[in-house]
Amino acid sequence: MELLPQVIVDGILIGGVYITIAIGFSLAFGVMHIIDFAVGEWIMLGAFFGYYLNRWTHLDPFLLLPLAFVLFFGIGFVLQPAIQKVLSGRRGNPLLMALVFTFGLMLIIRGAGLTVFGFYSRSIPSWFSADSFVVENGSLFLTIPAVRLAGLAFALIITFFLQYLLKKTDFGTGIRALAQQREAAGLMGVNARLTNCYVYGIYLGISAMTGILIGCVFSMTAMEGGRYSLLAFFVVVLAGMGYLPGVPWAAFFLGLVQSFFIVYLSASYVLLAVFVLLYVVLLVSPKGLFGKGW
Amino acid sequence: MRRNNSLYLCILLPVIALLVVFPYFCDSPFYLRIATEIIMWIGLAITWDLLAGYTGYLNFGHAMFFGIGAYATGILMKHAGWPFLLTLPVGGLLAALTALIIGVPTLRLKGAYFAIGTWSLALAVQQVALVLNITGGPDGMRLPIFLNPRYFYFWMLGIVSGTFILYWILLEKSPFGLKVKAIREDQDSAMALGLNPTRIKTQAFVLSTGPVGLLGSIYAYWITFIDPLSTLGDILTDQAVVMAVFGGLGTLIGPAIGAVIIFAFKTAFWAYLSDYQVLYLIILGAAISLTVVFLPNGLWGTLIGYTNGGSVLKKSNRSGIQGLG
Amino acid sequence: MSEPILKVEAIVKNFGGLCAVNSVSFEIKPGEIVGLIGPNGAGKTTLFNVISGYHTPTEGKVFFKGKEVTGFRPYQLAELGIGRTFQVVKPFRGLTVLENVIIASFARHPKRRPAEEHAWKMLKFTGLDSQAAKSASSLTLAGLKRLELSKALALEPTLLLLDEVVAGLNPSEADKTIELILKIREKGISILIVEHIMRVIMNISDRVVVLNFGKQIALGRPTEVAGDPVVIQAYLGEEAA
């Protein structure tokens, strides 16, 4: 029982990371309605990018975040038209074809990652890495690693920033219009093609930043992309596909569940629980906890 | 429907005949193994295509059924001393039964959700195999050894040919094929004509997975060693998916061709490149991504100028009934 | 001769806050043609969808041949003998005209060959037999509506629900369709028909149900309904009444 507060704190801190994994993905899904099977691989790429850049420039990874965003935003911007082509295909169910396309992307990126980065596990040292905050209050004893706290702060900043972007700017309104009614939005002057490119770019940018974050807080190998895809799916399905406000709740929930399982149950059961839970949620409430998913 | 059936028979019969006599011309266990494996992949690809190409559901948990068959045989032979031939139908039946049970709730999900759902369920099953003792956990299990390449070759060939012929009869000759197409084209219209979409989709699901269980059973006894990675892993599903899409969804021959070509690549890499695994992944990914963008009907599909309204993965009808006026 | 083939009892259908159908009740006697009319948005297609099983009514019951079928799924109703066409035609575009009707024929003729023979009969009856081998996607609108009809007929229904089978056709095509509908009635099939073209409805219906804003505002013979001030007001507004 004395462990409980720490377990809760750990859960919330991990939840922060999960927010960043899922929020860009949910945004992209909400607008383009495609499930990107490669989301975890983009995160992995971001992590390695951060690792090598950190080694080269000796800059703290948290300072490298904006750079990663810009670079991957560019990649996403340029890549999006290929996806558009698949999505607007006359043939086949475009959404499923796009899913298959991202599946292929996943294989390519993973294979390329393994080729270039090998099977090594890397982590990125940060100014925050060494510190921990310790809270003591009678029998209460909490350790809060600084880097995880920084990660949580980052997650919240990103979330608020996205909310601001979507609700208070014209660009954001255009995105929301596009997500709800593609044709009508086009008639109102929202350039669907361009907006899609921006959204995909933002999504890749956030994913890359998430990768660096994970590289700092934990570590990354070229094979781990799949795990983060799974986590992204889980959070987004639970939150409701495309429903951004649901993401923090779902992310914290997942973080807490994982934290509890690791401490009170065996670690090998954690994954099993997550897989089963994901399946059950899909069956019972595919529109997520709040029923606002797509 | 409009194809020249006799032309197909002219090509297929000699091919099957060749396959049957092949082991008598080639005694090398090495080549026999390769041939057995190609046939297994053809089986995995066409079974995946039955669900994906004909009903439009992407089963990213295809490996789950393979593993169920493999472990059924493994456990029954090793722990209960059953002879192989008795475990074979058990493997197939268990796989089919699993599909029946999860089919009804899961097939209700929309396309993308079905993909994620089957994917996560398969991973759950893999986890179960990793933690249980009876499956040997991550170390896997060893089966009684039986070295007879021809035996396994013929079993693999038999099951895969049988499946191919069964599918051909069901899809081309029997009402089932038309019903499946109807559901895929327009579910609401099909319902108005007396077709029960859930029942037909479940039938397709079971038909798609039962044979895979059989293949898993044969694999287990053939390789004599199974573990969660090789029999329940994503890599199994991934390859089947690429082979089917690359070859051509919605046809029976397409995935077979896709399987042969992709497998040829894989073997070439394995033979000549030491680090073939990673390059193979890239090739797999490129094959499927490029196919989706440039040749959506796959290699074979494009070759035969697939004019079936142009599509094989038709948009599944999402409650197209609007109450307006 | 007494039991109605279809009985719709106080049907209410709400979609969230919107009441699309607000307590509609009527009967169809065997062999009758009943017309269902009303301005746009009156709830006609929603009512159709409730009767044919695509929506479950919020309240109310549906009886077919005396048996309650409220909430039955469309394929169950097709089995029992209710056929329908769709306002926006729904052919199986990737298949031929013949294949489209064969699929419908499976309901009564489970095996391929009898189904195919039956399909040919249907196509001859509706005049599409010359186009049997063509792809469904190559038909004109008139052909597609004819195909919808052929498919519904292939079910050998006792009740046929027709949703705007005449709308969009030129006068000669429309007349041919009306002839066809009358021939269908001669075979003893009862019909519930939704149509915007007044002369069609008024000429072939035995009775007419009028909806407005989901409510049933009139029910009776065409001449009665046409003269009803409430109906006139619904269509033309206050001043004309």
C-alpha cells in the first residue's frame, strides 16, 4: 500500500508520454480518416534522429525538439500527396488501401531503420536525466524523475497548443471543418490538399518529438516501432478516433493501468492485458469511452 | 464469371501434375524443403485473400490461426502422445472454431477497426503462448522428430490444392461467390434481397482461417520446433498480406503468384546476403506500397485486365440509408 | 379476404431530437395499391425504412400477414415476402444485370441453375432480358430502376415497397413503368408506393396516405385526398387552402 502513491505518480508521468504518442495520430486520423500503421516507426525515426544529432551537436535533446519538428514536418508535407493519391483512387476502398499503404511504409521504415541503426538500443542523455525530485511527507515517499516530469510538461504544452490552434485560429477552424465535412469545407475555400499536407506534417513533427522524448526517458531500438503503434492505437481507440479532448484521459488511464500491472502483477501480463483490453474496447465501444469517436 | 474456364484448366492441370511428380524427379531434401515452403506460403496468401479480396476485411491477425494449429499439434503430440494424423483435423477445427467465435462480434467492426482488432487479438494470443508453461513459453517446444521431406511436401500440397479447389468451387460455381460479391458491393441492397451479411461474412472468415490451422499443424510436425515468434508473429501475417496484395486481391491465382515471387526474393536474399532479414523487410514494404499506389489490382489483377467494376476492395456500405423525406 | 397484408400501428421514429415519423397508422389490403405522398422531408422514406427493417421504430408496431414483424431485419422480411426498391438505386455495379437478379433469386431458389432460370423469367417480365449480359454499371437510369424492380420481384414477394420508381424518367419510360406496376398488381402482389409525381399516384392508387412533417394528415381514396384542404395546405401553403 505504501507503493500506491508512487504507482499513481508513475502512471501519470507515463501517461504524459502516451499523450504525445497519440495526439498527433488522432489529429491526422480525424482529418484524413486513415489509420497510419507506421506511427510507431516515425516515433522510432525521431528518436534516432535525436540521438545522432545530440551526439553530433552536444545540444540537449529538449533543445533539439523544434528541429526535429521542422524536419519531420517537411517530410510529412512532401509525403502526403502520395497518400492523397491512394486516398482518391477510383478503385477499391480508398481508406483500406491507404491503411495497406501505411502498412507498407511501416515495413520500409523498420527495415531501413534496422539496416542503418542496427539492433542497438540507444538512449539520449539530457540535462534533466540525472535529477529527481523527491517528495517526503511522513510515510509518503515519492520519487519524480525530472526528465519524466519534463516529458509530462511537454505533453501538456503540446496538447494546449493544439487545442489553441484548432479552436482559436482560422487555420485550425479550417482543419476542423475539413474533418467534419470535406466537400462543404472545400466549397468554403478550405484547400483540402494543402491542409492535409499541413496536418500530416504536424503529425509527423509531433511524432518525431515524441521519439526524442522517449529516447530521453527510456530508450529506443529500431524494432520497437510496433510497440508504440500499439500504444497509439490503444489510446486513440479509447479516446475516440479523432476526438482530441479524449486523448489525455485515455493516455493517463493507460499509464495508470500499466503502472499498476507492473507493480502488482507480472510485467509479461501487461502486454497481454493491453492487447485484450484494446480488443474488448473495440468490440464494446469502438467510438471510445466518450462515444465521440469516428 | 466471364473468364474462359477451360483456359484456366489448361494451365492449372499441368501445373498441378508437375507439382505432384516433382519429388520423384528431385530427390534433394533442400529443394524439397523450399518447394514445401513455397506451397505453404501460397496457402497463406490465398486464404488471406479470401477474406480481404472478396469481402474487403483485412485480417491482420492471420498468424493467430496458424499458431493455433501449430500449437494444437505440438501440445497433443508432445504432451498427450497423439499421432500426427489425429492432431491435424484438431488444428484445423480449432482454428475454424476460433474464427466462428470471434467472427460474429469482430466482423461488425468497420474496416480499419477490424484490422486493428484482429491485430491486437493475434498479439494477445502470442502473449498467451509466451507466458504459458504448456506451450513452452518463449523457448517454444520440440516435437517428435520425423524426417521425411516427401511426406510433408505432399501434405502441404494436398491441403493447399484442396483449399484452392474448394475456394474455386465456392466462389465461381456455387451461390456463395455471388452472395459474397453482393455483400461487398452493396450491403443494404443485399439485405433487401434476403442475404444475411453477418452470416456470409462469418462463413468467409471461417473458410479463410480453417485451412490456415491445418497449415500450422503440418508446419509444426515438419519443422519439429515451434515458438511464439515463428508461428504467431506479425512477420507471418505481414508476408501473407504483401504476397496477396502484390499478387492481386480478389483473384485466386494472384496471391499464389505473389507468394512465389516474394518467396523467391526472400530465398535469394537468404542465400546471398548475410543480413537478409532487414533488406527483406524493405522489399516487402516497397512491394506493397508501390503496388497500392501504382498497381492497385496487383500484378495478376492488372495482367488479366481486371474489369470487375475496377475494384476488389469495394467500400463497405456504412448504413447507406438516410431518412430524408 | 379480410386480413390486411400490412398493418402499420402508431409508428414513431425519432433520430435524437428529430421526430421523423410521428404516429402513422394504416393498413394495406391484399391486392391493393396504396400511395404514400407528402412534401419533401415528410418522413416517407423513413417510414419505408422502418417497414422494410432498416430502422427499428421508436414506438409502434408493424404487422405482416397478421404476424408482428416489428424490428425484424431486412433479410428476414425479404424471406417472409416483402420486397423493396431504393430511392437511390443500388445495383451491384461490378456484376452483370443477370447476376444481379440471380442473387435476388437465391431467396426462393437456392441452387444456381433454378435461380438463373428464374432470373431470366424476371428479366423477360420487366423487359430487361436483352441487356442481361451487360454490366449493371452500363445501364441508363431507366434501366437501373427497371433492374431494381426486377430484383425485388425475383423475391416473389407478396408485398412490394416501391420508392420513387418513376421519378427521373421521361414520360414514355414513366408510362411503361406504370404499366409494369399494374401488371404486378394483377399477379396479386400488394404495393405501397412512394412517388412525387402526382398523376402517377393518383391514377394507380386505390388509397393514399399523406404525410407532412412526419404526421399523418390524410388517408383515403385519391379523389378524397386531393380535395382535402389540409392536404392542399401542406403542399401549397396557407393561401391556397
